[in-house]
Amino acid sequence: MTIIKKIIVFILTLESQLILAKYKPFIIAVTGSVGKTTTKDAIFCVLKDFTPPDAGQVGLIRKSEKSLNSDIGLPLTIIGVPNSWRNPYGWTKNMLSGLRLILDHADYPKCLVLEIGADHPRDIKKVVKWLHPNIAVITKVSDTPVHVEFFKSPAQVFEEKASLADGLKDGGTLILFADDAKVVSIADRVKGKDIKVMTFGLTEMATVRGSQESISYEPSHPPAGGSSPNSQFPTGFSFKLDMDGNSVPISIKNVIGKTYIYPLLAAAAVAKARGMTVNSIVNALNAYEAPKGRMNIIPGLNGSTLIDDTYNSSPDAVRAALETLKSITAVGRKIAILGDMMELGKYSADEHRSIGREAAGAVSILITIGLRSRAMAEEAVKNGMPASAVQSFESSDEAAAAVPSIIQPGDIILVKGSQSPRLERVTKALMREPEKAGELLVRQEKEWLEKK
């Protein structure tokens, strides 16, 4: 970190502490290694029109934009200003905005929904010294989590994530991923404190539980060249929300995947902790609109269907996406386009090979993008995939130029990778209506489009 950046972070963080001390918003903090951004967005969606007794005004709620969860992203959210990238004037303006909030009296949000990341050791432990949430949500923490390359071990990553519970205010609520005993064990950290513990997941013991999940289908997109009259494509998923003795159906459009249920269950748990009724929670969940780049269903070329999961990637997330792809009923082929998984350190080669083995049993065609992902391709062939069904490209631009020619009617195509391989470029090349990329895909802002 440069000296100038350290100074900016110090000033913005100090301003954030003073702002929180002055306005005292209700704080909901989310961490984990799988699904924390989606969970944060789902919580915001469910709470945005809710007015709890302690709020005072509808709509005064703010969330971290995209995945602004770093040492600089968190203060930006608290102050309510954008990332100024390399613009000195922009950073000066941001610091002045923070100062105005401290000196003047503004209509500051009554509730903040904050995503808390951990790129390096002590990232969260430093934050909880001054950020004391009313509700802390901890999602799944992978056995080989993203960002592990900067930690001594996955266990150290887990300890860092778990430390968010240590910062909870008295009378607060700790909400934990119920389907992993390791995460549930974090409840031990708050024993003897005035902290309520809730859980969410698919296990029967969860406070807020999901069950009976299924995929929804409709007749296929009509390609220019015609299609089988019996073809169909996935349009979303449904499940039952089991809470407080109720079992209510939830239907979500334009996204797919069992792992999508978890963020919605976490949001329901937060809403329950905030005092929302079951009916209000159900209505909010049914109106949920998924963020970009996270298992979004998009019409593809030649009557195909894209599952765009290009926001980011990790071993657990890829496995879950492949499991979803495998479970879809399709008249065409199942194609996985997978990019490098970043920030895995010494675990990178083994994890890429592991994904290759799983892909061999899940898809008809495997396309990899990036040097690390070549290990996926090699392992898939070793595990029975025909070499003719596996292709590797060095970059997304190369793949975007070559892959459209192989797409056939009825194909279901998963596109997934970490941020840096930029697989959204491949999704755009495969879209039936690429002119809609700006409204449907991630990283379409000018700053991202200008990056090579």
C-alpha cells in the first residue's frame, strides 16, 4: 500500500468512526467466503421498505455497493461516496463529504448493510475494534477460501471471519450458516453474552430453513434456425421457506442454483431479527431481483441458455455451479466455460485439478480460460472426457472470438471465473442480445471496459 493510500484510508476510517458515533445507525455486517455479496444484497432487498419501530423513516437504508468490503471500501460506504480510482480530486471530494457529515447534521441512513472482507490477516479484527454491528451474519467459510494465499492456512481465514462475532453490540444478534458445523461453532464465542444466536440453511435444525427446492422451466427461446418443439429452458427456482411454524413457497425468476437459497434464507433471518412478519418477509423475497453476474439466466445464441456467474469464483462456488448445471433438464449439451480461480496461493494447482475432475462428470464440453485453468482441462481429459470436448484459451477475448461458432440450439452454458480473467466478455459474445450487456452483465462501467 502506498503512503498516499494509507493516509487516505486513515482519514476516511477516522471520519467513518466519527460519523457512526454521531448518527448511531443500526448496523448489519456480513462476512464469509461464499455468498457474502449476494447475502448483503438480499438483506437490503428485504429490508429496504421496512420501517422498524426504531427507524423513523422509510427508505433510509444503505448497503455496500457491489463488493466494497475492503479497508477503503467500508469507509466509502459509511460516508456514502464512490470509489474515485486514481482521481486525486475525487478523493479530496470524498474526504470533504465525510467532514461535512461530521460538522453538519444530515439525513443519514438509519440502517447500514455492510459487507466485510478479509484479504489479509487482521483485516476484520481491526474493523471490529471500531465497528460494532447490531447484527452479524456469517455465511459459509470454505475449506479452501478465496484470499487464502495471504494467510498461513484456511484455519487462519476461518478465525478471521469468525472474529466478526466478537464485535457485536450487547443485545445484538449473531446469524450463522447452519449447514456447516464449523460455522455453527462460532456461537461459542458469544456464550454468556447478551447476544441472540440464529441459524439459516437447509438442515432441519436451522432457525430459518429452506426445503423442497426445484428448478422452474418454460418453452425454449426460439433460435433463428428453429428448434425442437419440446425444448425448454430454466427460468428460475422455487423453494419453501420454513420459519416460525410456517412453510411458505418462494419463487425467484432469472437466477438458478441451490446456493442462491442461502442468501435469501439469511435475509429472512435478519428480517425476523428486525421484527418483520412472515408475510412481509415472503412478499419481499418474492420481489427479489438478483444482482448481476451471479447465476443469472440470459438468452443465448442459437436458442441456447446462458448461466452467467462471472462476478467471481472460488472452488466451492464452482462446484456448486457445476452441481446446478448437472441438475438442469436440457435437450441440448451442457457446456462449462471456466476461468482461473484467483488468490488460492499454494492450493491453486490442486483446486483447479479438482474442478477438472468434477467437470468431467458434469458437462459435455469444457472450455477453460487462463493459465491456471489449463490444469482443469488436463484433469478432465485424464478422467474420461474426450480430448475433442475440451478446449483451452489464454484469454477471454480469444474465447469470445472462438466459442460462438460451437453453440447449438438447446445448449445450457455455464460461464464462471474470478474477476481478473474477465469472463463477462465471453458471456457478452454468447448473448442473443449483446446490446443488453450494460444492463445484464458485471463490470460494464467505463473504468472496467477500458481495462485490458
